[in-house]
Amino acid sequence: MNDNHFKFSNTVIGLPVFFVLFLWIVYWVQIRFDYDFYQYGIYPRDFSGLQGVLFSPFIHENLSHLYNNSIPLLVLLAAMQFFYPKQSLSVIVFGILFSGLITWTIGRSNYHIGASGLIYVLVSFIFFKGIQTRYYRLVALSLSVILLYGGMIWYVFPDVDKTISWEGHLAGFITGLVMSFFYKTPEYAKPIVYEWQKPDFNPEEDAFMKHFDEDGNFVNTEIEDEEFVTVPTYYNSNVSVNYTVRRTESEDTL
């Protein structure tokens, strides 16, 4: 397999930068005009709280909350756009929607805000998808993500820090895992070189495999030639043959 699928484009930098910049603009509007955006967060099991499924990833409590989410988003969104450009936008959009819906279903009766749910979607998707492809570059990416953000797994449990939305983290982790199975990446599949690598390969019909039994022992399947009676191509005779030689007229003139 070649690496032509890994092509750098402006979106690798543009997508994470504009996404994070938009988060900072929303936060600037919030503090500049003293506007309370918390009411647009996810409020579980309340019909009006469903609006937070769309808006909550763009709302943050304070500067520290926004900063802690910005750095991982820059790294993870760039990795998604570079290694999974065909799936990147769908993972982001549906990751926000489904992780928000799960949070709305299982969350505590409080407003849940912040982009951490999306971060868990990206971490989960990149890790599991890379392992599933078994392509060495993507496996290395999976291990790099775990090395950088593996400690985040503890924050999907309720007793670690009750001041954070562990429900949103858990929802994002589950969403990323499910989406890694849903979105296929045939471009990273190993090329088929041999007949036995094809999905419709049937060893019972293969001429080579027929020479082996169930235990792997060689079996001679060739049909032995039948015995044929040798028919002579000439006959012997006891009858004597006399030959007469004549001189031709042309030979006399020589």
C-alpha cells in the first residue's frame, strides 16, 4: 500500500484553527456583553434542553475551561483532517449530535457545556479506527493519541471529579467507538495480491488447495494413466523382394 492518501491541504490547518477561533469569539462575546450562554447548554431529559445538543460544544465556563479544550482540539482536528479527510466532517458533525443526545439522556440535572465531549469523540475514533485498519501509520497515530491523552479515560467515571461533566465525556467516548465501526476506510485496506486474499475465495474449488487434506497433508490427486496396448507401426514379412535397376537415357549421355 502507498501513502498517496496522506496529502497535506489547507484544511488540515484551516479546520482546527477556524473551529477553535470560533470558540474564542463566542467566549469573547459572552464576557464582552456580559451575556449568559449557560442556558443554551444541555439540560438532560428536558425538552428545552435539547437545544444544547447543538450549542453546548461552543459554550465554556471560563478561560481555563476554554484553553484546556482548545489545545486538544487543534491537535485532534488536524490529525482527523490529515489522516481521515473523507470521514472528518461527518465524524465532527454526527459526533456532536450523538454525544449530545447521549448526554441529554444519561446526564445529571444540570447544564452541560463545553467541547470536551467532541474531544472524547475524536480521541476514541482515532484510536479505535487506527487499530481496526492495522495499517502501521494509523496504528502509530492511535498509540500517539493514547500517549498524549490516555489519562483522559479516567474522567469518564463519576467519582473522579464531580465538578466536570463525566456524562459528556462518556457519551463522547461511546460515540467515537461506535462511529469507528460504522465508517469504513477501504482506502487503507491492504491490496489483494493472492487469490486466497479475496473474500469469495473457496479453498475447496482451488486447484492447489485440493492437493492437501484437512490436516495439511499432501494428497496426490492426479489420475494415473490407463494402460494402453502398444500397436506396432510396421510389420515384418518373410517374402523376399527383388529390385530391378535401369539406366536412364540421360545417364548414358553423361
